[in-house]
Amino acid sequence: MAEKRVKRIGVLTSGGDAPGMNPAVRAVVRTAINNGLECIGIRRGWSGLINNDFLPLNAPSVSHIINKGGTMLYTARSKEFMDHAGREKALATCKLLGLDGIVAIGGDGTFRGALALSRQAAEVGMDLQVVGIPATIDNDINCSHYTLGFDTACNTAIECIDKLRDTMQSHERCSVVEVMGRHAGYLALYVGIAVGATAVLIPERELDFERDVVEKIRRARLAGTTHYMIVVAEGVGSAVDIANRIHEEVGIDPRVTVLGHIQRGGSPSARDRETASRLGHTAVMSLLENQGNRIIAVQDGHIVALDMEEALNMKKSFQMDRYKILEELSLTKPPMF
């Protein structure tokens, strides 16, 4: 029997938005068109499949979005899609639109939903192939060394902290800055090294307040520093609580800044635009080669197509070597009098 010829695919963005989603959508659409495929944009993630929220896409549809943050297709999280009945509605939309495959741009939850949809489709005799593109500013997809949005989010945080440092230095103050990263400290650690933070608190390292904060501030002060920058991943705890504890134990009066969702916005960096373009292109080519149920990942700088089920079971070791570098570059050693 001849292999099925892919004719029409859908593309969606799901979960938290990330800079680089728009360039990825653009790459998917243009690669599809240049290879004779029709492309349908599904708006508002998996919810759009349930609610028939879609629009046909062509080359002009994705012009001038490579430099735009956010996602032109909007994004959402759908509790209904997590249930069998919700995915049944989504499959009905796929059948109505005649979709042979879907490119899903998002994070771990997006991919698990994609795999569940594909499996449910197979149960009713539908051949629906799905391909995932990792996009999350937290860089916490286990199978991929890099995820879209991480570089832009880091640059945004660094720019904000550099400006904040100017006023902290002028007033000889301590600043506690909370960055995103509920379950992963990649963003906090990368940014912390880049801004020369006094201390960085991450979920992957159990907090010893005396060792990780108090002693570092003391050593920095003994070395002549009069302002201190503490970067906190949100998964460690509230920056306000950290600041209050610093005040209690060291006697200084910290100022708290929560960067929040500003880290999700902004024009994608060159790295995110270029990586998104390669990931989007590879995703469509994978479907054309009937290699569905894949996650298109970045490993050692190369774009690879991984079996989705195997990829979701992979483990990712945290870069504690970078934390060691941070320790070496911080003023943590006793001064030589």
C-alpha cells in the first residue's frame, strides 16, 4: 500500500506564549506552501480545535511577523481537551477540516496533549500525525537543550536588571529580583551569571539561607561592595519573603522587583528567530516524510526529530557546572587582609 500523501496540515500555539512562536508559525506556513500543502491556523491552542476556531493561512498571512513577540494565533490552556470527550470534539474538527497532521508549538503539556490526540485518532481509524516544536521561556523541555523564547526572555531580564543596578549602586542598596521559573532555574542562573549577581536562588538547589544569601552578602561587603543583586527564580519562593529575611538577618533594607510577564514579551532575538525558522521547517518536512508523532528538538546545536513518546520520557540534567562558575565569580571567598 502506498504511503499516505499529506495534503493539509494545521498549526497551533498552546500554553504560555514565548518570543519565537511567530517565527515558528511563519516557517511552518511557508515551508508547507512551498511543498504544495495547505495550512490551517488553529487559534487559541487545543481549545480552537474543540471550538472550530481556525483560519486558512498563506504566505501574506505570515508576512512581517518574524519580528513580532507573542503569537498571531493566540494561545490558551484547555481543561476540556484533557478529557476524552474534549479530544473527541477536537478530532471532529480535524475530520471536518481534512487535516492530515498538526504542528503544535508549546511545552510539555502541549506535547502530551498532541500525543493523546494522535492515539485517540488511531483508535477510531484516523491517521492524524502530530509534530511538536518546543517553545517556553523556562527552557525546561527535557528532550531539547534549547527552547524558543529562552534567549529573548534572558535578554529582557538582563536589560531590566542592568537598569535596576544603576539605581541600586547609586543608593548603595540590595536588590532582590524575581524572574520566572516555577519548576526550573535555567532562566535565573543564566541571567544571574550575565548580570554578575551576588547570589542566585534556583529550585534545583535546596536553599540554605545562611550559605546562599547571608554569607555571600557579607563577603561582598568585606570585599568593598556596597550594593548587592539577588536573583530569585519564582519556584524558590516569594522575592518579598526573601527580602524580609535579608532585612532580619543582615540588617539592610532590600528593594524588591518582580519582572513577571514582561519576560514573555518583546521582539524575538536573532537566536530565537533563526532557531524557530529551522524548527518550523523541519517539522513540516517530518510530516511530508510521514514521520509523525515527533518532537523537533535542539541537541548539541543540531535539529533532530525524536519519537514523541520517547522524548517525553527523557530526563534533563540541570547545568550545575554553571552554578559552580557563578560561585567562583561571586565574592564568596574570605578576603586577604
